[in-house]
Amino acid sequence: MFRDLKPYPHARDIDLPWLQSLPLSWRLARAKEVLRSVDVRSVTGAEELLTVSSARGVVPRSSTNVTMFQAGTYVGHKLCWPDDLVINSLWAWANGLGVSAHHGIVSTAYGVYRVIPGSGLDSAFLHNLVRSVPFKWELQYRSRGVWKSRLQMTHDRFLSAPLPIPSADEQAAIVKYLAHAHARIDRAIAAKRKLIVLLDEQKQAITHDAVTRGLDPSAPLTDSGIPWLGEIPAHWQVAALRFKYDQTLGKMLDSKRISGAHQVPYLRNTDVQWGRINTADLPVMDIREDEYESYTVRKGDLLVCEGGEVGRAAIWRNDGLIGFQKALHRLRPIGDEDPEFALLALRAAKRLGAFDTGRVSTIAHLTGEQLRASRFAWPPPDEQKGIVADIRAKTAKLDGIAVRVMREVELLREFRTRLTSDVVTGQLDVREIAATLPELTDEPLLDADHTIDLEDLTEPEDADD
């Protein structure tokens, strides 16, 4: 399906910045020759609310995480129907468009376009074309404005855009081929993502066993008295966090009192993810020198999220002056405690429900008192370091596999994008292959356990030859 792809036998040169050649049998038409603008408004405002996703095209708003303001009524808003092309005029340049599979309400700022009967344009082909990488150049060129985030494409500018269009039979073959190809590639991506999840679960199991039972399977056990933890090695100590770590909550950001005289970059809740901390494009706040001890971090400090995903934590491993906001707790080890072990223990505690309220949801905010009072099982410091080293050794290979699989996912995505672009612009001829494929149905095109190897795909470097 992928190995036998060939270019069209006969092509002609054309003068477009994003397309240099076109099969002889294809025509180049202005959008206004095959599409017309549609402006029908909702009378009741009761139709399904739709939005345009740059990743998925036109989708029900209920299926997205859109948090933007919703109108009190949608009476008078635009309507679209299945097979209509919907364009977010402000985000066309960023792939904010697609052919809808739904009937519903869209923003009054959107453009809605319908295929002109008898024009010979297939809406499914159109969807793949206008969302392809080459056509993105045309969308950017036709969007106008001072700032990139405020570029807008008018009806007239879009309707004057050139569209490469094959015959109706060829469009049907292209749509059929891409549906099968996308299904195969997407199934492969899903399988690889599942593998990444399984690798992470295996890592967590290794970590859990080590931080709750230690490395000696013959060590005598005793009840920890901690419901989520259970039995632990008898020589371990059960103690509240306050006896092992000094806890401090970060500084509250008061924009009205920022003078700019003592600016220090600071970390926010979102900057702290499990095991890693973002250091790029950090904001600044006023932290005076006499506040450094309270509101800055130093190498080896453990940062724990107070809200959001409560308990999420990472270790600060850098030098330099940096503060932290009130949404974060700073844990500084007392004595010889190993923050690497504490990080692993916190993640295990999170997975085992240590921060649950006893109801369905977790606590909304992890206060300093709650964190300090949280009880954990603590091996002697030397044993903590041994456990950390053992976990690192056992999970290093799993990490290497996960990195390789994630790279394979990116290659598959790149291949999918490039394949679509080459097919809808006439750079690859898929007519013979499409003729051998089964007809499209609503059923999945592949078995649930189907995967493909990267070797089954055209190598990116070969495609440039």
C-alpha cells in the first residue's frame, strides 16, 4: 500500500509557490468556480454547537476542551451542514478549517462554503486538500493583518485561491486510498502509544515495589499503619514528612505591589511536571534579598504542586537564582534524606491514593499542614540511595525503549502528513492501489491488534531522491 507508490506518468509545470507540477489530467480552478459562500442563520439557537479544531477539523464543541466564553443565546448564529467547508477566518493560517460531518451552529466570524452542484468537486477530497501542508502556504498568503495572531481571511480572498482538482473518479480513488492509509497509520500510532503506556506502568510497578518493600525480598515485614501503603520492611521508619523535610509555600504574586526593583524569575504550578521542571520563558516577580531563604530554590530542593494535580513533584537540579510561586511547596531535606527517594515515594503515594479525600475526587489544594502531616515509610538514608540507584538501573532500558517508540510515533505522524500532501496535490498516483482496496464502510478498516512496521513505509530520505 505504501511501497508501490509512483508519480503520475505525465505532468505539466505550473507556477505556484507551493505546487510546481500537476498531472496533465488535473485542472486548476479558482475556489469561486467550485464553491459558494453560505450564510444561513439559526432561528432557535438549539442546534448542536460546533467549533473548528486545528487538529481535527469541524467537531462538536462538547468534544473539546474549549473554555472560551459561550453566548447566552445562539439565535442568529451561522449554520452549517454535512459536506460544508467551515473556515475560522482568524485562524485559517493555522489550519483552522475543515469540511464538516455535522449539522450545527458555528461562529458568525466563520466562513461557510458549499460545493456548487455540477462543479465536479468532492467534499472529502476538498477536506484533505485544504488541510494539507502545501495548501497552508496559500491560506497564510491570503490572510491579512498586522499581527500574526490577528490575521484574517476574507471571503473574496479565499474564493480566489487556486485549487488543484482531478476528475471525479480520481477524487474518489484518492479519498478511498487516504481513508485506508490514515486508518493503517493511525492504528499503528495507537499501538505504539499503548506500548508507551505499558512501559510506564512497568516502570511504576518497579518503583512501587522498591519504595514500599525495599530491595531485600527476605526482609521481615510489619504493618505500616498507613492504609494506602500496607506492609513495609520492619526496620523502616514511619514518620510524617515534617520530620524529614522542611516545607515552605511559595510567595504570593501581588501584581499591584510589583516594583521591578528586585525582579527574580519564578516557577509556577504548570512549570512543575512529574520529574521535570520547565525553565523556559519564566515570568518574574519581586523577591527581595532578605526573602531569598524563604522564596527561592537551590539544587536538591523538591517542588510539590499545591493545586491542580496535587502532589505532582520534581527536583530542582540547577544553579542560579530562581523563585517559586505560592502554588508550589518547597521541600528541603533535613539531614541526609535523599530527595530522589522522596520524589519516587511521592509518585507512588499519588498513584495509591494518598491524596484522595475518601470520596471520588482528590483534594482541591494540598495545604502545607496536610503535606507536613502526610506519613511515609522511610528507609535509612544509605538504603534510600541504594533503592534509587536500583530503580534507575532497572528502568533505564525501559526509558530507552519509550524514547525510541515516541520517535517512531513522530515519524508515523510525519509520514501521514507528507503522504496526504503528495496525494492530494498529484505528486503520487494512487489510482491502481485504490482499485484493489475494499469499499469504505463505517466499520474499522483494521483489526484492533493490527500494527505496521516503519520499514513498511517509504523512508523520508528516499522520498527526496
